Amino acid sequence: SHPVLSAADLATAATPDHWTCGCPSSSPAEGWSWCTARQAAMLNWDLRNLYREYLTLSVDQVAQCPMGAVQLSLADAFWRSAAGGGTGAALVWAEEMLAEVLRQPG
């Protein structure tokens, strides 16, 4: 049982696209782009501006890229922990999603 993951999260985790998030084939001209977020994480760029945008995404938009959401959730947990706060739901979500994705074949 996953008390934090949505049905959309679980559905996407069961597909092979959860690793690539549709990149590089999808790159919208404007608005949120998981490809941009993935590039920023891979190049170790500052994720804080992306995180502000990430917080406005719908459940379905977050579910489009489980590994990107894991990256941003872990970044949030790290930032909160470094600031002396608790890690909260972000860490719980990341733990559940990683467990679900690693459970999938292939």
C-alpha cells in the first residue's frame, strides 16, 4: 500500500518511460518541461527556481516523470533538512516512488 502515491504515479511507474520522461523527444516551447528539469539535475544546476514551478504542477503532470519528481522531492527534503526542518512528505513520496519503480521489471 502506498499512502502518498497517486493512481497516476503508480500507472506511470509501471511503464518504461518512467526513466526518460519522454526526453529528448518532447520539449514544449513554453511552460513546464520535464526535459529541462532533467537537464538541470544532470548538469547539477540550481534546482530552486524549477522547484517553485514544480510546486504548481497538477498530480497528472507530476506523474508524467516519476524520476524527475523523485529528484525534486529529494532536493526539497535535503533543503529542509539543511535548514534544520523536517523532511516531511517529500521524503516519504520519494521513498515510495523509488520502491515502486525499482520493483518494476526491466
